[in-house]
Amino acid sequence: MKLRKLLSLKGWSHVLRSTWQYVVSPHVALGDKLLFVIPVALYWVLPDVMPFMPIDDIGVSMMLMAWFVSRMDRKYPALNGPKRLRLNDDGR
């Protein structure tokens, strides 16, 4: 994610919306979803893995969300284009 997008409210709203849509989408492979969910869950459960890092749990989660969304945007371009597939898209 570019620094300009990282500092903008519009960029973070895209990240927050897209993260949830990718995690619950049936079009995204389970392995890709787990690549995001497992590290975030482990960091929240085991925060003392990096005890001297001054980054809060939310900060780490948001950095992982930005990475996950940028990766999924490149891997699944049909899910983020102008004719974005919806969760209940049955081909109509």
C-alpha cells in the first residue's frame, strides 16, 4: 500500500470493507483466508511473541489487513473491479 493511501481515510475504509468481503467471500480460496486469519488470531492470543515492539494489537492487525487486501486485489481482480462480484452473486 502506498504511503498516500496509508495515510488517507478513504484508503483505510477500502481496506476495512475489502478485508471483510474477502474473508467471507466464497470466491476466495480457504488457504488465502487462513493466510490472514491465523497470523492475526495468533498475535491477538500470543501478544508477547514480540515483547519489545511498541506496536499495539490494532496496529499489527491493520498492517496485516492492508497487506492482505493488496494481495487479494492483485490475486482476485474480478472481485474488486467495477462489476464486483457480490456475496450472493448467482450469475445474473
